Amino acid sequence: MRVALVQFRPEFGDISGNIDKAFSMMENTEADLFVLPELCFSGYTFTSKAEALGLSESAKDGFTLNQIKAFSLKKDAGMIYGFPEKDGDSLYNTCQFISPDGETRIYRKLHLYYYEKEWFTPGNLPLSVFEFRGGKLGMMICFDWIFPEVCRTLALKGAQLICHPANLVMSFCQQSMITRCLENAVFSVTANRIGSEKRGEFDFEFTGASRIVSPKGEILYQGSIDKDEIGVADINFEDSINKKVNFKNDLWADRRPEFYRMEPNGEE
Amino acid sequence: MRVALVQFRPEFGDISGNIDKAFSMMENTEADLFVLPELCFSGYTFTSKAEALGLSESAKDGFTLNQIKAFSLKKDAGMIYGFPEKDGDSLYNTCQFISPDGETRIYRKLHLYYYEKEWFTPGNLPLSVFEFRGGKLGMMICFDWIFPEVCRTLALKGAQLICHPANLVMSFCQQSMITRCLENAVFSVTANRIGSEKRGEFDFEFTGASRIVSPKGEILYQGSIDKDEIGVADINFEDSINKKVNFKNDLWADRRPEFYRMEPNGEE
């Protein structure tokens, strides 16, 4: 399967213009799956909850969803993108998967970063895995990367490709995705945005360098830090089924969960 | 506190000669704690269990233990080193901590690598944490690094410095220790050996590049890939108590264990 990441600089608040920009970038690329950044059509740097709400949409119906559904059908490709999701009174930092046959899935960011905590409600849905074109996909968003349990949980549930929309302001994540892929024997695609957003008291520089990594820690695509670009890699899901490190070691069979702890508990 | 790693090339089977070599390397270095590689006096590449047994010692009494105890007292420094531990009929890949006042602690490698499974019994003791000179230390050995639960468990139990004797044949670990330190906000010291061992059907090249890493992912000491050397860094345990990423994010408080899974369980 061919996976593509879309790295670009959205204009804050211009949902329609940003969708058009992304569509024109993807127009001439053939891929089975396009992964776009976190909050990639709304922009990232809200200065109030009211502003975030004003750019939010429902995961079940809305301008962005309908545009992406039509594009997915036209391209015969799956799409994953981040958006501010309104559900009743709650606002989530969400990413949505859409397949050409209209299937949709959402993931709500479990670990909110910095001022996101002021606008968004922490995710309330399980880390889940779903099939697409012969493989199993999992989704996480940006800062989720720093919690090893996120990729681990997705991988233990069977994910073979971790789809990772991001708006990274630090550069540790890109390098650490090699560790995430090695320790779980999974593929990952981190679609990060570029550019800066200076709004209110905030002044964020986003770090680009989107990448696709293999279960062996190989960098299959490495993006620039400052250019709009599409990155493509052909991946074989089979490479993530085998958890063997060598003929004596298997990343799953070798685990010793009876010695692992999930909660702080002092010394024994 | 000042931590030192001792990177060197042992001669297979020459326990006494290797101890002398390590002592002469450490002679003129002042440090609070010296961390040496895995199986650093016996050598690594056993070709049978009988051979490993022939080089094994008790964790409670033995030539190596007594030599290291005397050296620890003379240097007024803690020591951590790896050795093949005989306990009854079992043989473990163990590392031992010795303090100048004679306190000892052992850790038995939980995740055995490759043919180690033929000679050693998997570790049967909890990942534990102990105090030394104002900080809390945890120990893991070599291949343990690839299981994120090991550092996570030690850190959740309060470890501020992960002491990591190693005989690495790949080079992913050294880079990944940055991720391990960042995700847990801990220090780490990876003491790796250098040189090659061609014995029986095996031909291992060890990768050196020992390093000391801070809770912010900074490399405080970077060793060469092929030279005997001592690496030193001054670390402040306080830097590992604070798990804050910024004033809104805390690596411990932000965890969502209710969404994490420890066991494979398919999709929900």
C-alpha cells in the first residue's frame, strides 16, 4: 500500500482556502492513504475557546467532512486529517479517517498539549485499530507520541501503521518515532505542519520534518523543515506482523508484563 | 553527583585481568558512581552453558564481588557491573550495585537476547529502585532498553538515574536512550563495551558509543565507538523530580492509564 503525508502551512481560520490548498497539493499524487496534519484546516493557535468553537465542526456532518468525503471518493484513497470537533457542549482535538466507501472513524487526542487544555476536552474514546486495504491502522495526535503507552497500546491491539497528524513545536518527536517503530515493529507516518502562527500571546514555530518510518527504524521519507510537500512511501503491512528481532527474540513473546507497572507505586 | 561510565574491551574469560584493566582505567577518575558494561569481566560470547557456568559467581560471595567491594571502599564510590550469576542451579545475566559501605543490590536481566536464552534463566526479581547519595537509581541491562515498560516501570517507581550496563551489537539503543530519558524525565547512563568476540559460531562486534543522557534529552557524554574510555557527567537529581514539560503539562499527571493496555487483546 502507498501512504502519503501532506506537509503544509495553513492560513489560520481559512478552512475553505486551506482545504483547496491541500487538495491542489494532492491532486497529482496517487496513494492509498493521505495523512494530513493536526487541525490542518482551522489552524492551531486559538486564543480563546470561543474562537476554537467558531472553527469547530461535527464529526458526523459538516463542511470539511463533506469536502473530504468527496475528495476521498474522487481519489479512491483514504484520508486522515485533524480538526476541532464539536460534540454537544464539548470540543475535542480530533482526527478523522474517511475511506472512499464513506466509512469514518475518529480519534480524540488523549494528551492535550499546553493551552489546548483551555479549549479542548481530553479525549474520551479508546485507542482503536481498524482495517484498511489489507492492513490495520491506528491514530494518535501530536503530543501523544511522548507517552510510550499510546503506540504500545495501538500496536498490542494490532496496529501495523500508526497515523500521526501533528503540529509539533519541538523536534524531539521526529527522532523518537524511530524508537516508537522499533519497539513496536510498526510503521508510522507523522504528518507535521510548517510555518509560524503569532496570535495573541502565542508565537509558535512548527517544525515540519514529517517522516515515514519502517518497523526496522528506517526513514522511508524525510520531509524538509519549511516547505509544503507531499511525502510518499510504499509499505508492506506484512513487515509489521512479524515481531521477531532474530530467531530467538520476539518483541511480543519476550515481554514480561508481570514485572511492568502502569501506576506510580514507590519502591518495593 | 558525578557519574562515570567505563567503556572498555574485556578479554574473554580473563576475569582477573579484566578487573585489573578496569581498575587501572578508573584509578585517576573521581566519581560518586562508576557504571561498567554487562558481563564485563567474564566476556560475553559463551559457546555453551557449561562455559558460562565456569565463569559464573555468586552474588553474595566471590572473587569479583570481593575485588569490587574493596575498590568501592578505596574510591569511596558506588559501582555497578555485570556478571554471570550462579544461584543454585540457575544462571542469570545479572548486574550488581555495591556501595562503599558494603550495601549490595542485584538486578537479573528480564529480557534475554539471542543465545543468552540458551545459557541464562530470565530474570525473576522486580525492577526496583534504591537510594544512593541523594538520588534514586534503577538498573536495566542491554536489550531491556527496547521494551519501553522497563524504563517506565523504573521511573514510575521513582528512579531518577537509569544505570544501563550493555553489550550492544546494534546501534539503535544509544539513540533511543534519548527517547527513554525524555518520555520519563530521567537521566540514563549506558555503559557499553567495545571490540569484537569471535567464538564458536558467533562473531559479535560491540558498538561502544556509551552515553549519558539528561531528562531533557541532552547528551551529557558521548563515547567513541572503538576506544577504551571513561565518561563523566555531573548530574543534579532534582532535574528528574520535576516531570513538567511546560506549566500546563506534566508527564505523570497527564498520563491516561485507563486507556493504556498491557496485553494484546485485539480490536474493541
